[in-house]
Amino acid sequence: MDTNYRANIGKWLPPPGDVLEKWFLNSSMVTESIDNLIESIALIIQDITDSQICEFEVYKRVAKDLEEITKGYKSISTTSLSTHLIYKYKMRHFLTILKRKLNVLVRFTSNLINEIVDCKSDELLRIIFRLVNIYNDVLDMDIEVSGPSTSVFCNDCPYILEPMKKISVTRILQMLAKNRAEESCHELIDCLLANYKPREKTDPSTTISGDADVSENSSIEIYRALTRHLTPPIESSTSRTELEVSNIESIQTLVNTQNEQILRLLNVVQDVSPKLFGTDALKTSKGETRLRSSAIKKVKNYYQEVAWGALSGILDHVVLWWSSEALATRHNHGAQQLKDWLSQFIQKNHVPQTVRPALQNLCDALGYHATITEWDQFFRLAYTSAFKCQSKASFTEVSDTGQMFVELFQLLVRLSNECEAGGEWVIGAPLIELPLSEQIVILHRLDHSVHTARLWIVQEAKIIAHTWELDVFFLLVKGDIVNCLEELSYLKLADHTSTLSTDSVSVQVYVCAKMRAKIVSEVNVNIDLLQKCTGKCVEILAKICRVVSLANLHMCFPRSSYWRKGSDVAPVTASLYVESYFEKVLLPVLEVIEDPETSNMILKIMCEAWLDYIYLHRIKFSQKNKRAWIARIPGIGTHASGNVRPQPGTMAGASCLEKIQLLLHRMTKTF
């Protein structure tokens, strides 16, 4: 059917002519070449991703093919279209297909440039900028196929929808900084090792086999050396000063090496892609075009900024994780020790300004890692530990779980105070010098820990109060809460509100200070709630005391028939159930604490429960039993204090007993 259709259509069309047939043939060849080149570039990128080294000839062949495709497309796109409507539509359709394929090819070319950007050799740089020239030339051509309504309006827009932009020198510098970030990290670690290594005096014979140095240049050896014996021996001040100066020069040498690499790159750009500089960056002197010194300085400064920024973003990952024997997996306190050593190193030496932020960020990251690691260990133990207070004697000052929370608060308070002025920092130090971001992490975990401790205390108080093991209950209320609050009382939190209103600070410092102030307010609120936790636990005890009192009365209170019996002789001593009732409910309180307020509260609740029990069960007394029951009430205190030393004010609840005497007159019935 298709053959017949083409044959029938051909009858109504004029002959295409040799020029038009050649145009269709050339467009088909260009389309095929684009497909083949896209496939080749994809395979090259895959080989680079798989850490397979490609020869320079491969890149040269890609550049040559790309140039040929560009020339072929230009020859096709500049040819005037046929005047015939059908042929004009067909040619427009072919051009649209070519433009779409060129868009794909350009994106693959950009990815290839991004992968191979390096400054190890001038030959590679020449190939890279040759590809950059072709890439920019293709973007100058008319290859846009999307409608004018297409727009990017969100940050998470897919990469394929982003508009393509020309590659500039600054873009190449960004790619170079990103590609060399990990290698630069190892170079910086080598420089740090040069500052530390002369102080190391480890006997090779005492080295554990598992810690044996693999090689002098391996990253594992660097990590081990940086974290082994970080406390240097005492040396003379003269030798130490000379050593620090020589080793600081090694870091400056690293910066100088980067600047030399940028100079080589700029020389290649001037030879291969002078258009990337523009007219303002170049000057002509004695017939020779050169790059202005101001432009060179600007490019150097820009590369130092982006290079050390990219390095700073992964330096902590390289030190902590990116190794088979990384610091985070081998050393419990290595991160904190390395952080302390780096802090002293930065403060005592004139580190280059381009390197200082990277080392400071590494210190912050190491401190953050040490904080969350230690906090996670203490918090996990406290959170998952079973409540084992029952096995402890009544004079123990803290429970097992409470002691874990106390140790957790000791850690967090110490770390937070170290971030305050007057700790490790000079009193009156500006906000920009204080580790606000590190303190935010600590305070956030302190806030969470105080909140968790309070919830744990309230929940455990409910559970223990139901068992009426008051030695454990008051160990929690009078021991754990007091000890936790004592540790939290050492917390120092300065108010930076006035400083923010008077001093001019950067946006980052301002945001960190505001966030710190917010978390400080939350910490203070939770500490205040923890202080009120004792009263809340006592309220819980009071509610449960009524239930416990009614339960004990139900077990020991005589039956109704006992109170209906008449007798001419009034009993001299109290009934046995009274002694049992007070020994099971009030005596545990008096044995544990010396708090008249709490003991009087328990006694009052007991008496109210006693009266409620009589109401609920409608106990009816004979006249003689009523008088006998009322007569023995004043002597109840002997049962409460028979086995413990007298408590001051223990029988201050006698007013409640007197109320019982009055109420009995209203509800008893004479037989």
C-alpha cells in the first residue's frame, strides 16, 4: 500500500531535481553521523565513569567528527527551500529532526567536556577548548525547536529541559574545581601530614600488624598518621617555630601550584579560544596580544574560591568515610582529637586565607561528627535501658537510667559551654568567630534529650506508683530529677540579641544567631518543664494513692455484720485492720522520705478514701461501735509511726480525722 501511495503521489509532484535529491541525501548522511557520534560519546563517558583511561586520539576523533557534522549542518540549513509546498514541508520536517538530534549531541558534548576537564597536560587542554569552540559555534546556529511558551520556573527542573548555555572560562574553572576536588583533598591531607609527621615518634616495632603502614603515599597511611599520637611531645620553642614555618610553606606551595596550573590553562585559552576572554581582558602591545594582569589576577582569585569551596564540601567525607579504613569507622575519639589538633593548628599558624575556610569547615564537620556520635551512644543507652531501680537500696541517690541521662547532660552541657565566649573562645569575641552552627547541633540534641528525660520520668512515675514501691518512686522523683537539674544548671547560654542589633554581621551569621536564639528558648522551656516535673509526679502519686487506699480497705476492712454487733464494753485498742491499712499505705512513705507535706497529703487521701469506702459500701454502725470507732481515731498515729522515727507534723492531718468523726454522726444508724 505504501508503494502504491508513493507512486500515486509522485504522479502529482514535479521532479525533485538533482539539487533537491542531493540535499535529501546529505541530510540523511548528517543524521546518521549524529547518531553514530552520540553513541560514541556515550561509550566514552561510560568508560570514564568506569575509571577506564581513554587516549587523547579518541577525544581528537570526537572533535573532528563534531566539526564535520557542524559543517554539514551549516551547508544544509543555508540552502534555500523549494518553492513547492510538499517539498518545502518535507525539507522543514528533515531540518526539525536534525535540530533535535543536534540538541542531543550538544548535551552529550557538554557532558563529555565536563568529564574530561583537567589541567594535567597542555594537549588535553587544547582538545577541551577545541570542543568548547565547536560547542559554542553549534549554539550560535539555529537549532532551537521548542516553542516560545516553554519556560523553566522551578529549581528541580529536569536537566534535559534546562536551556543550553555557552561554555565560558568561568564555567570551565568550575568544572575543573569539581573534577579535582577529591585529588586536592588528598594533596591537602599530605600538607597536613607534613605539619604533623615530624612530631610523630612511633616505634615501628610496636606497630600493630593491622595498623602497619601500607605505603608512604597511601591515603590510609595519611589517615593513621593524622590520628595517631595527636598530643605532640614537648619540644624547644625554636625548633617548633622553624618546623611550623617550613610546613606552612608546604600549604602555600599547594596554592602556588594551583595558580601555576591556571596560568597554563589561560595560555592555552589564549591560543585556542581567545574569543572566550572578550576584548576587555586582552591588550595589544608591540603587535603582540596578551592577557591583562588584572584579568589574570581575577581568574586566579575566582579559581581559588571555587576550588577550595569544592574541596571544603567533600574534605570531611574523605577524612571520615571515603577509605577502606576511614577515621569514622576505626577511631572512637579520633574525630575529636583531630578537630582539637586542627583548631590549634589554625589559631597558631598563618594559614593562607584561601585554605583557612576549608580547614575551619573540616573542624566544624569533625566537631559535628564527634557530637552526634557521642550523643547517639549515650542517648541510645539511656533510651533503651531497662528501669532497674528495684534492685537498688533505698539510700541510692540515682537510678541506672537516670545516671545515663545525667552523663548525657554532662556531655552536652560541656560541649555547649565550649562554644560560648569564655570557654575555648576569648571573652568578648565577635559572633563571626563563635561556632554558632556547631552549637546549634548541640543545643538541638540537648533540647531533645531534656524532653525525652521528662517524658521518661513521668511515664516511669505512673508505672511505679501503681506498684506502690515508693522507695523506687522517690528515687526517681527526688534523685534523678534533682541530679539532672543540677547538671543543667551549669549550662551557659549568652544572649546575642543586643550584639545583632548593634553590630553588622553577614547573613549566615545572622541566621545562625537567630536559629540559636530559637533553640535556646526551647531548651529553657523544657528545663522549666523538667523543674515542674516533681510536682506533676506527686500529683500522679496522689491520684493513685486513692485507688491503692480503696484496694487495701477492700482487703482488710471488716464486714458489715461486725459493726452491727452490740457490746457493753468499748474496745481499748484499734482493730487489726487499721494497723494493716496504715502499714501498707502510709508506712512506705514515712520509711523513704522526710517530707511532712507529702506524708500529710498521703494521710489526708487515706482518710478521705476511708470515709468514701464507708459511703460506697453503706456501712451501718451500732451506737456502741460508732462511739468505739470514733474513740480510737485519735490513736491512729501510733500505727503510722510505730516502726519509724516520729516525723514532725505527721499527724497534722488530724483535722481530716475530726471531719470523719463529724460525718459519722450524720450517716450512722442506731440499732
